Amino acid sequence: MSDTHAHDAAVFIGRFQPFHQGHAALLQQALTIAPRCVVVIGSAFQARSPKNPWSWQERAEMFRLALPADQRERLLFLPVRDYYNEARWTEVVLAGVARLLAEAGVASPRIALVGHFKDATSDYLRAFPGWTLKSVERSGPIDATSLRDAYFGCAADALDATLAALVDQAPPSTLAMLRAWSALPQFATIAREWRFIKAYREAWAAAPYPPVFVTVDALVRCAGRVLLIRRAEAPGQGLYALPGGFIEQRETAYQSALRELQEETALSLLDSTMKLSLQGSGVFDHPDRSQRGRTITHAFYFDLGERELPEVRAGDDAARVEWVPIERLTSMEDQFHDDHFHMLDHFLGLTT
């Protein structure tokens, strides 16, 4: 097949939340220039949220349903987690694409990267100098965020009308999948979260400058376990998270982290014990790490060694508190709020 194409494979990268007509146009371009297309699905293992409602498998199915059978067979899917580190993310994408194509029997492939430069968030397209970049003009004013807002913001009795109004925005197969998905329990959960985030942002809309929030988090390790909470309220209600919260006006970040730790978990150890167990700290400031808005967190990593697990109990914003074995964390990735799995990965080296 490569004899009739300028490239052996095309690569198409996105979050596809959901797959819409703009994506469909780019996909057809990719299938025109190469016999195979590797679809890199970003934010692949995130917990469901208004920004990432659909699993990577559901998004892959949106692709398949939008294509005839012969074109479906030409797609390969590569799910990639959010690393909040472009260099590391790029390495993972390069290795994953190479692996999939090798498994498909394509050696030394000529690769084209198909994409559209929407804004600064599209700069990742320049991160693959070994690939031929095929920049495609935007096919129309189609935006996944607006689609999600219309979907989760509509009244229960207006769903059919809302989907009908989106007929020129998304393929019929995507709209049919959204209609079916609205009957699942997670639709109501995501819609509630969507309303909370919308109200949260509106409350700050009158500020003279876009607000930047500062928070703190504490990672406490002891005897092969880490201390986690289950969030009691939106955003992320029911999801796992590190104990933490907003910094206070008259506290340092370290002091706020200890206060939030005590309020949410009732962990009560001597200040000297906590200082001796402090192994490191980090600032997590990716612009997209929190859906509430620009939120910069200072995280502190404490290792209490192999002592007996201290007693804890849930309080404040925590519905539950648990000492979770570290070996379980990678299997729980899609149960974490925002980028909290990434913070655990940063300090504990959970992923390769």
C-alpha cells in the first residue's frame, strides 16, 4: 500500500472530547495521505469530568462508528496519559507510535503528522521534527468545549432539541452515542459537576484580573502506603486526592499543607517528626491542571518510614481517608481528581 502513498502512516493527535466534524475532516486528510492512521488519544486515563467525560475506549469507538468498515481497519489507537511535561509526553508518543507500527509490520516508516494550529495549545505539533507536518486549515467554527457545554448544560427535557441543533457539528454516529450515553448514571454526575464549575467561574468573572489560585497538598508515605482522601464535595466528588486545600493569608505554603493535612485526616504528629520526614516538595503549575481555573499547588512529600500506620479519620472536605498500598496506585489512575495521580507519579515514580 505504501507504493501509492507518500507516507507509510499518518498520526492524528487530540483529546476528541467528543469526536466532531472538525476531527472527521482531519481524519479523512490523514487517511488520504497514508494507508494507516495512528490516532493518539490524549488524557487517556483521567477520571471522568466535564472536561474529560468519555474514556479513551469510548472515544475510539466514536472514531470507528464514524467510518465505513474498510477505513476502520486502517486505524490504530494509542492512548496516552497526561504527563504535564511536554518532553516526557513527546517521548511516550514517539515510542508508542513506533511500537504500534512495528507490530503492524511497518519498518522504518515515513510518518506524516496531521493537525490544525488552533492556538498556543497546538504547539505540540512542532515537537516531532522527524515527522512531516501536514497543517490543515480549520474546517469550520467547531469547538469541543462548546459541544460539551451544550450537552451537559441542557435541561433534561431539551436533550433531543440540543442534539438536533448540533447536527452540523458532529457526525450522526457521535450524536447517537451521546443520546445513548445520556441514559447512563455518569451523565447526571458529570452534569452536576459541570454546573458547579460554571457557577464557580461565574463567581470570579467580575474580578479585575483573571484569578490565580494557590493551593497546597501533602503526600504522606508510611510502611509502603500513602495517605489519600476521597473528596466529599465537587469538584471531583468521590474521587481520590491528596489531602490539601487553599493557602491561608498568614501562613507559609508548608504551614498550610500541615494544617490541611490535620483538618482532613486528623493526622497528628509532632512538628519535629514532620520536618524530619520531609523528603521533597514541588510546584505543580500546568495551566490545565484544574478545571476551576488557573490553580498553582505546592506539594510536600513526607516519608514516615516503616513505623506503625498512624491513626487517621476523615474531616473537613474529606468523605473518607485511607492508607492505600503504593502497588495499587497505578491501577487506580482513573479514580484521581485533577492531576493528583501525576503528583504521586512525580514523587514515587509510578510510571515509566
